[in-house]
Amino acid sequence: MRTSLALASLVAGALTSPIENRAAGELITDNFDNLTTSQVAPQLFPVGTYDGIAYGGVVVLDPLAVASVVPHSRPNQIGAAGPIDLLQLGSITLNTYATLQRGAGTTSFDLKSFYFGLGTDTGTTAGLAQGGTISVTGTYVNGSQVPVVSFSYAPEGTINQPLILATLPDTFTDLSEVDIGVATSSPLTERTYIALDDVTHVNYS
């Protein structure tokens, strides 16, 4: 009987996924409002690591009075820009992209949602809001790739347009990295910047 019980316990343990064995995580929303930036030269103020997530390819933005898109929660948002940025993921090409990676002390994270918008890449927040599509993918802790999901942005105007909510599916769990990039936009995909705000994630340590 003891042998049978031990065997049953081993089988049950083998059927339990690593995700189910994780300790409870911490739900965090990154609004970036306590970070320093410059309206004139935001390129000098990269986000870096914030709330356990290492943000790559993005700077802190405090939009001008007349801007393409505006933060969901003021005063700040973050933005990814630059026509030389190019990430190729299989058949998906993301012209401008932001990267979220687990920071020091974070073993994995789940990405829940974020607010986003698209605007002309002018080096500042000046410019026009642009319609387009972003693609989001990433890498699990085990090294496999997260299935790509896409979200569309269709502003009603061209100035001071609000960001919209993108809610990720349950596949965005137990992550080591996420990539958010412009897939298409009009008129110039390669000259479009992504604004992000209120990024909600669960960190595990």
C-alpha cells in the first residue's frame, strides 16, 4: 500500500506544471510617473529596470501640450522609436519595438495588459497620431516562443489622442521576455513610435 501511495504521489507531482508550483506573485501596474525626463531630449532618459522589469528600447516621455498621443495616467508614458530598429521573429517583422525582460530578482512574469498608441517618430512627442497594428510576442522561461497576438490602433484624430487598452491572453504567463512592436502603420511604418503606459504584470521571485 505504501508503495502504491508513493507511486501515486510521484505521478501527481509529475502532472503538476512548474507554473502551478510557483509561489503567489505580485500584481504591479507601471505608470512611470516618478521617472525623470525631458520634453526636449527624451532620448537621454531610458526607462531601464522598473518594478522588476527591464525595459529595453524605450525612453520616458512627458508629452508636450500638443502631442500625437497622451498618457493614460499623467504625467508620463514611455515610448519606443527609431527607424533603425528591426526585429525579425519568423514571418513577423516589428519595425519599432520595445522589450520587457525579467529584471534582477524576478524569475518570471506574467503580462496582463497595457495601454498603447502610435504616433509619428519625431524624436519628441510632437507629431501626429497614426493608425496601425502592433504585434506582441515573447519567450517563456523554458525557451519556447509565445504565440503572436496583434492589436489595432485607430485614433479618431491626429492630436492629443488617448491610448487604448490591450489585454493579453492567458498564454502570456511564465515569461522571460516580451516584445511589443509596430507591425503595420500609416503612412510610414518605419517612422512610427509606440507609446506605452500603465503596463500591468505579475512578478514572481
